[in-house]
Amino acid sequence: MTFKRGQRIEVYRRSSDEQWEDYMDSFVGCHGIITDPDSTINDPDALVEVSLDGKGTHRLPQESMRLLDD
């Protein structure tokens, strides 16, 4: 799946990506908005920049996110 800027997401699971760090476990269950999907490289393994509600902006692995139906 390719994410697009402005889409609402949920971080629904811990990622197995090597760039996932222990502090990111606290993001599981959080909602946010895609701010920079890196669509120019169109790589499903690339990190995506997300503004998480109340947690700031972070770059997270795509496999940890799913789209929310708003």
C-alpha cells in the first residue's frame, strides 16, 4: 500500500523493521496524519513521516500503520 499526504492512520502494531526502536512501542494504538509519504521513491519499505496526535512528528515503518476510515 502507498500512503498519501493527509490520510488518517493508526499505528496498530510493532514493526519488525530494524529502524523500530523500543520507545516507539508507546505509539502503538495512536492515530495521526501522513505528512510526508516519500511518494517520489515509491518504496513500500521506506519510512513515512507521520504527525501523531499528541506525540509529535516521527518517521515510522509503513508495516506498522493502517488507514483509518474517517
